Amino acid sequence: MSYLFLDHTGDIAVRVTAASLDRLFEEAAAALAATIVDAAAVRTDRRLDVTLEAPAPDLLLVDWLNELVYRFETDLWLAGRAEARVWQAGEVWQLEAKTFGEPLDEARHRVKVLIKGVTYHQLAIQETAEGIETVVVFDI
Amino acid sequence: MYRNVPTGVGSHRRDLTLSAMALRRVLEHGARWAVQEGFGRREDLDVVEEGGCLPGADPDRVSDRACERGHTQLGTLGSGNHFAELQYVAEVYDARVAAAFGLFKDQVTIMIHSGSRGLGHQVCQEHLREMVDASRRHGIELPDRQLCCAPIRSPEGRAYLAAMAAAANFAFANRQVMGHWVRESVASALGVAPDRTGITVVYDVCHNIAKFETFTVKGRTRELCVHRKGATRAYPPGHPQTPAAYREVGQPVLIPGDMGRYSYVLVGTERALGETFGSACHGAGRRMSRSQAKRSARGRSLLDEMHARGVEVMAAGMATVAEEMPEAYKDVADVVRVVDAAGLARRVAQLRPIGVIKG
């Protein structure tokens, strides 16, 4: 389970790999936090829950990350860690997530970049020998 | 300027927070709202694209979430490639047109590059999401879902255009408010009254917008939806949409460069009308990825380097300065020479930065 930032001319691209869909969502959230601040400096003793649904898992992933962008911009909420459960229920895919973090504290967090939104650019969740993988592009 | 124009995460002026009703008026009326509220002068609007207010804006198409992202962000610069610069006119290539724009050699200028902030991004995200579904419903095959779309006259298309116009109006108002605070900053620095700074607006224009405009195509007059993405309008002399003050010379075309070298003012041409639907490029374009730029900046003091070039930089975050350093961008002079040689817009003046504010 990991993420790796890739070279991208205008925006920020990150490759996320995980053993399961749940872990992929968790790791993608960690990558988003690490894009905005030094993730190690985010305390994770407070909790904010998120539930979402979408017609496909990749669309749900973008909705999930956009939800975290929105929470950061409106409440300055930094989700340093997440526990996610993703499942299919009939026609839709559902997410229940607990995010653990804290509001931005400029005394301890140096904001590296603001993410405007998460794109659908070349979006795909693919199965690999190790598990599943996706590349997400953040619009900054 | 750095104190008066908020930059960085969550920063905004305590003396400007919008009520829900005020935000609706911003979305409907754009820069006109700002002027009515005392931010700038009525004559500023004469030289703003569409008078600072796109028609067809519908605040009801802007979600509560988008409004929530926007309500404390009016009059804020934003991050990424957004900037406010104090510059001077280093070169004049066309004295007649420069004079019509009110520009002359060694004059001090101010350039602001900012947009619709979080409100616009939220509008974009939500409508992209709808368009992904709409593309499927309309049987449109996509090479990439980021290119999702719907017919302009479809319900989804109309809804988006009404929301986009509202976001554009937020952007017009945002720049108008910041422009006003820049005027106040200069007045305060010079110890003169805000109406005695001699600062007039040259032009305010979008560079990522879809608009209905009229063109002649194969001899027929047609109304087209022109999407200028990373592009800016470049209307010629005599065009009815060219501001009256510039009707004899053409519309100013603003092409920002990077923070260390220069930006340009050009003027629109008849040729652009025929070849690019009255459009020119908006900037230089990046040469390095953001991570390449950061790697290249490691171990260097970019602020000192910029100081040595005669440019003072003030920034909310140093990572942005690294990502936006001059060599991360193509040389905009080359880009502008191509635009000029292609006849899409003609060079009028070169502006060199003295002071740079980054988010």
C-alpha cells in the first residue's frame, strides 16, 4: 500500500497502489493530505465521518477526494488518515469513511499547495499482480 | 499590497464577508456589484470584458457548497500561478497604440492574475460530475472523462453555462475588489488620496471561459459558443465588443510571463477574428513540471536570486515560489513573437516585474 507522486507539467499526479478498494481509498486520501501539507505533522486524534455514493468505484474515488478538498477549504480539515469501506449496493457504489485529522494550524502546518479539485483525467482503477492501482490528477 | 490583498489558505479581509444575499448579487452582477459597493470607479467597467458582468448568470445554478467555498474568498488572490505584480513599462513597440492604452515607457503598472477561486472550482467539479453522466446519456464517446460534455442547448449544457457565467461574475468582482485595494495600497504608500493615485484600468479579461459571440463563417453571420481555455480574447479595431476607448486601435491583449522576466501587452487584430475566433494565447506555458521546478530550486535562495534581478517577491508559501520560478516557464518573449508574426495580435509594450505577490 503506497502512493508515488509522478511528474506532471501543469498539475500533480499521484499513483496509488493498494491490496483492496478500501485501502486504495484510504491511501488516496493520505496522498491528498501529503500534497497539501507535510502529512507527518497532522495529528489524527479528531474524527470526521463521510458517506458518499456514486455509480462506479472510480467516480466514487473522485467524489471522495473532492469531498476532502471541500472540507479542507471550508473547515480547514486535514484528514491525515482514513478508514474506508467501499461496497456495491445494487446500481450504486457506496463509501463509509472515518477520517482522522485536525483543522489546519498554521503554526505547525506549512501549506505546500492548494488543490482546486480532483480531475477525471485518464481515471481508471486497475487490477495488478499486487492488488489494485490508480493514477489521480489533482488540479492545482 | 501584500498586506491589503489577502493571499494564502483561509486568509481574507475581515472587513469583507458576504451575506448570502450579497453573494447572489455578486454572482448576478459581477464587477458592477463591486463598483456599486464602492470598490473602484464606474469608468473601470468601460474597459472590462462584457462590462464585468456576463449575461445569463443564474445564482440558483451555483450550489450551496460552491457558495460556501466562495463567501469568504472575494478579494483574495489564490495560489498556483495567480499573482499580483508591480511592474514597469520596459519597452514600447507601438507608441500610438500604447498611448491609446495609456501606457508609456518607464511607467509603473500593476497586473493581477486571479479568478473565481474555490467557488468556480466547486462549480466546475459538480458540473463535470453531471457531464460524465450526460455524455453517456447523449451517446458521446469520450477519449478521457475529463473531456466530458453535453450539447450546449441541452438542459445540462444550459445549466452549466448559467453557473459558469455566475462564477465568471464572481471572478470579475474578485479582481475589481483587489484592484481597489491595490489603489488604496498605492495611495497609502504615496501618502495621497485614493482617487489621486493616477491608477486607471487598462483592461480586464477572462482566459478560461465559454461565451456566445458573433462571427462571420464562410460569408454567413453566426452566433458561436467560443471556449477560450488558456486563451484570451483579441478583438480588432472597429469591433463592437472592443471597448469604445480602444475602438480605433483594437482590444488590449494581456499575456503574462513569469515572475522574473516580463509580461506583454498586445493589441487584437482582424486576422485573429478570421483565424482564431478573435483569440490569442494567454501565457507562456510551463517548461518544467512542478516537481522538476522544486527539485531545481533545492538548495537555492530564490528570493535572493530574484532580488539580484531587481524583483522583490512576497509569497504566502515558498513551495509556490519554487514551482513558479522563472525557468519553470517558457520564455514568453518567444511565444509573443510567434503570436505577433502570425498576425493574431501585435506587440504594444513589454512590462517587467519589480514586486511580485504570490499566493
